[in-house]
Amino acid sequence: MLVNLSDLMQPAMKHGYAVPCFNVFGYEDALAVVSAAEARNASVILAVNLDMTLFMPLDHIIGMLKPLALSAKVPVCLHLDHNYDIPTVLRAIDAGFTSVMYDGSQLPIEQNIEGVRQVVAHAKNVGVSVEAEVGSVPYASGRDHIKSELTDINEAMMMLQQAKPDVLAVSVGNVHRLENTFVDIDFTRFEELQAALDVPLVIHGTSGVKTHDIQKLAKGNVCKFNIGTCLRQRFGKSLRHTLATDPNLFDRLTIMKTIIPEVSQEADNMIDLLGQ
């Protein structure tokens, strides 16, 4: 069933678990994620990142993912991940995404708030949830212009009071796109934020966060974890292994039937880790 982000966040916050938000890049990995969620009777978020929106038009993406979400036996949210362009975010809302993230984290806080306020005004009319980010979560690779800046409590409170997003992504030492290495979460800053902010929080860069830290964050006010790298790694490793096993293999469906269960297992591991 297709739901918005708020439908998933409030139960998660109340019962002390978190919902995984998986970046997907095609039907096969989206199907793997939904299958894992259905097997656990868990809610899940299918996210589309900036790279995917540059590769495939928004309405094509919705045409691929929305029927999958509608037919799912569990709650599925369709989320537009980091996007820095307000008109694109508004088009995503109109196209059928049930949750969007306008990322103004690289702007002065006043401009960030104003951008989120515009998106919220449009989204609320059609029941779409909005995610904002205060502070800035850096990238290990690929986007060197993104700064690293811990979330300032006063700025976060300003965002919630003035723009009223449904969830807030925070920077507490987490880093996007880390491969086979882990960060140290600043739990002092996190606990200060958690005490001050009465809203579901979001952690990006989950693949680079230690398992016990993920569990600790999930028991607090973090109700959404964005996950991309570990799923892509599992997909790539499975693909290479499948092709190496049979050099004559060429049929796409045959190849994908071996890869989907692998990706589904990775998604299952993360759903379990987050407490569902």
C-alpha cells in the first residue's frame, strides 16, 4: 500500500524502531526491497536520489515504482531524496511521490528555511511529506562541494518552528557513500538534538555507521535511516559472481533472478537491524 512518510514515522517514533529508506535504481532492486519488507511485514521507503532523477525522468520513475508500492502488502513510501532545486521538488510532488526532501543545507539557514517553507506549502495540499536538512552531511566521494557541518540546535529549532517539515535530517558525524569503513557518531550532539527537537530525525549515510550505533540511534528519535551503498555493493558483487560462474550467460531475466534474492537479503538485514 502506498503511504506518505508521516504515516510511517509516527508509529516508529512511538514504538522505538526505525524505517529503512533504500535508494533504488531500477525495478529489480525495488522489487527486492519490497519483497524483503513483505516477508517481515515491515514498512519501507523506496528512495530516488539525484543521480537517478538525472538518468530517468520523474514521471517514468513513478510509472515504474508506484504500481509496485500500490500492490505491496505492506506500507511503502515513495521518496525523492536530496534535491536542491525547488521546481524539481514541486514536480516530483505533482508526479506522485508521497515524500520529498528539499535539501537547502548548503545555503544560509534563512534561505534553507524559506525553501522548505515553499515546498511544505505545496506538499500539504496533496498529503505529501517533507524532509529538510540542517547542518550538512558530507560525501566520501562524488560531491566534493558538499560541506561537513554538524547540526546547530538553534538553527534546527528555527527550521521546525518556521518551515514545519515532517522530519529533519541531522549531521552528527555521519558521511554519505562510505565503503568498508565507519564513522564515529557524535552522540553528545545527537542527544542534545534529540532532547530539543520534537520531530522524527533522519540519518543519512547509514552504510558507514557502526551496527551498535545504528541500534542506539534507532532506539532514540531517529525513525528513518537512508541506505544506499551497502545495497549497491551487494548488487554489484552478486552480478559479478553470477556472470563469472557462467561466462555464456546473457539473458537479463535469468541473471536478475539470481541477483534479486541477494539484494533482498541485504535489505532484510537492514530491516532487522532497525527493529522491525
